[in-house]
Amino acid sequence: MNQQQTKLHDHFVELVQAGLGYQRLRLTNIWEPSLTAKLANMAPICGKKLMNALGDDPRMPWNNERHYMLMQVVSSELPPVFAVRLEDFCRTIKQMVEQEFYDTAEALTLNGLLREMPALGLSEGERAAAVEDLAGTRAVRHLAGRHFVAFRGGVESTSLQTFSANHATSVLKERINRATRLWTGRLKTLGVTAVHSAANNVRFAVHAKV
């Protein structure tokens, strides 16, 4: 390789590294916070609905009638929030996978200059299946569902315990707030893990094709 070829090679390497570096910044500064918020924010939204159902007087004793009113909120108002926020997350992380796959392929091939750009699939069905696998949405749905079920069950058991102990509503509010914060933390962890796992899957998939 002569001096001119070496300079050209080094220039191509710099262009590839610049493209990949921009993607890493976009993952950390845009995709990760945006997607994590979409998933984790379902917890405080649900928590607020529960707080509204508990009423404004924290000194009021918690009784059986109020317990069943709270359970109506848990069964009718929380699942739609969970479903909408989870679907929004899954839809967006699949969009991320498609964009990052294309941009990674573009960076590694310099938009097809060095070699042919790989594709996610030959048909629409293949592409959709590949995106689903790379995004890991099935695992996210499963884990998010488990966290949601655990939160709902915790609210119900806590409400019953508060009623049985004849505690005031303030005690239940404090416990539900604590459970909501715990659920939020779990969802944030799930969101961050899912985003970086999907990004790694994309990089491996593109490298395997170029």
C-alpha cells in the first residue's frame, strides 16, 4: 500500500469512526432517555390515579368499602395506562432498531461506497421479524408485565393490610408511594437494559452482514 492509498484508507477509517461515534452519542443522549421515560413514566401515572382514589383526608380510616373502590381503579384504570405506555415503548424501540441498523450499515460501508449495504430482510415479513428480534420486544413485554402484576398485587395486599390494622389513609398513601417509586426504578432499569441490548444486537447483525 503506497502513501496515497494509506492516506485514503486512513480517511475512510476516520469517516467510519465518526459515523459510529455519532451513533453512540445519539444512543446515550437521545434514545436511552426518551425510551426509558416512555416505559418508566407509566408508574407515576398509575400512582397518581391511585392517590386520587384515596381521597384528600389522610386521617380518614381505611375501610372495606374504600378498599373495593380502590380495587376498581386498579382493575379498570391502570391496565390501559400500562398497555398504551408499553406499546409506545415497543413501537419506538423498533423504530430505533430500523434507524440504527441503516445508519450503522451506512457508516460501515460509507453509504455503499466500500461495499454493498446490508438489509434487514428481503421481504416486508422478513424485515418485520428481524426488527422484532433485534428490538427484543417480546422479552420487554414479558418482564414489564411481571412488574405490573407485582405492583397491582402489592397495592391490593397493602390495602387489605391497612384495612385489617385499622390504619388511616395516610399509611396506605405512604406505602403506595413507596411501591410506585420501586416500580419506577424497575422500569427504568428495564428500559435502559432493553435499549442497550437492542443497540448491541443491531451492531452484531450489521457486522455479520458486511
